[in-house]
Amino acid sequence: MKTFLISRPDAIGDVVLTLPMCGWLKNQFEGCRVVFLGTTYTEPVVACSEHVDLFINADKLLVLPWEEQVNFLKELQPDVFLHVLPNKHLARLAKAAEVPVRVGTRSRWYHWLTCNKLVSLSRKNSDLHESQLNMLLLTGAGVKVFPALQDMHLFYGFTKIDPLPEWLQQLLVRDNPEQLNIILHPKSRGSGREWSLVHYSKLAKKLHKLGHQVFITGTAKEGEFLREWLQEHSEFVTDMTGRLTLPEFISFARAVDGLVACSTGTLHIAAAVGVHALGIYPPIRPAYPGRWGPVGEKASVLLHPIKCNACSSVPETCICINYVRPEQVIAQIKLWHASVIN
């Protein structure tokens, strides 16, 4: 039985878009074992995928003495180590543990010293989506065919999601059969260009007026940042910031009808669990949806297609993302409404 180790100790969105690699490996190598090396923060996300047989916590592994790290990896006996997120220390570790096949990109000088399978892969200038770029690393493991982008969601394997807690179920009770339960996730922990709170305000009020229930999610820190805004909108939204663990958020995201956010991990989670996931994006590389758009059967994006360099150095002042109007989001949500009700 062949064992593949996928290394991506990265943020939530990056990890979600890496998980289809696990499903594709299972598709290409019957009976193989897939190990995922990630962080404490993303472990609950990886745990949702049926295609991952074992999770290794990099935060715990990398604080061990060097020899213990090497021995741990040797005992695991991976046949292939895939450096999806380049990391000099992990590249040295895989070589020291004598993993037979060590796959990295040609663009990292230390991979020339530590990897024995080098893949020509330039993310910066590529027209491919992040999930497709991840897949290309599998060429170093002998994989020659890949799923189309529109089929990528079929390989998430998000079947191991915790049941929704009773207290969250009670929040989702519909007052009428046409009511939708919708998550708005305004912040991104600095990972993406953000739509303005002025637009989120107009959107929340309009959704409330249409009879829908609106939940605002985010970390506790984001909740503090949004505190005044949340208080001003308490009549129109339910504040969920800081109230959900990551497993609870994943369960909650699966139970609602849809989510609106910019390019952030929560958007990718919503796409992976199969609900409507609407991303609001700027038209600039590499932040544009061609590279970082949500991948899912019900995923969609909105952007205003203009050439704009106004925020290239200061993302917080992004202008072009705010050319997307709340009315456009409402129009998209009306399409969700038809699919959910029917």
C-alpha cells in the first residue's frame, strides 16, 4: 500500500483547495494511504475529508528535537512527500528521513538540494486556479491526468462533518417557507481584499426586509472590531462572531442556505460543504477569482471587470472590489432562493 504525504501547513483557504489532491490520489492509486501535514488551526478542516487517513500536526512535530522529527517520519514510512507549501525545514526533514520520492518545485533553490522530483510550476504568473496548481505537483508522483476545474469539488470528500448542535439548530428554524438562512462574513483576517461595511450594511438590511435571516460570523477579534457596527445592526442580523468553534462553523455552514464573503477560508469551506458560496472579488492578479475563486457545485463570484492598480500597495484601500453593488448580491441570492425552495 503506497503512502502519500501532502504537506500544507497553511491557512484554511489554502488547505481546502489542497484537499482535492487527496481525493484524486485515492482515485488514481486504489487502496493508497493519504497523510496530511497541517497546522492545529486547520486540523478540523482536514478532519472533514474522508480521503485523509492520518493528520500530522506540524505545530507539534516541529518543536521536537531534530532526531525525533526524523525518526517520526521514518516510522511513518511515506513513499512520497509532496511539498505543496514550500518549507525549507520540512524539505530537509523529508530528505533526512530518506523518503523515497520527494516532490517540490524547481523555483525553490533548496528543493534542488532536498527533492529528487522537481516540477516546473510558477504560481505567480499562471492562469490556472490554485486547486489546479496544487494538482500539478502530482506529476512528480507519476500522475498524468487531472480532473477539470468544474469537477474539482467532487474530490473534497467532505463527508465527516460533525452534527449540528441543538442550540444552532434552533437558530435556523424558518418563520416562513420562503425564508433563507444566510451567513455574511465581512472580515478575512487580512487574507483578502474586503468589501466595505457600508455595502454589507445595505445588504443585511435588504435581506432582512425580504424576510431572510442574516448571521454575521467571524473570530472573536473580528467581532470586537465590528462591535459598533454589529450593535447598530442588531435589528437586522444575528451576531455569531466568536461564538463558534471551527468544527461548529463547518456544521453551521452546511446547514444554512448560503454564505457571502470575500476571498477567505470561510468562503472555501462553504463551497466545499455544498451550499451557495458567493465570493466578492477584485479583478486584479493574483487576488482575482481565476486564481482564488471558490470551487463548488453552488459556488459563484461577483467582480467588476476593470483595470485598477489603486490598491496594489495598500490592499485595505481597495476600490475596485467595492464597485460590486449590494443590488448585484441580492440578484444572485434570489437565484439561490429559487434553487433552495424548489
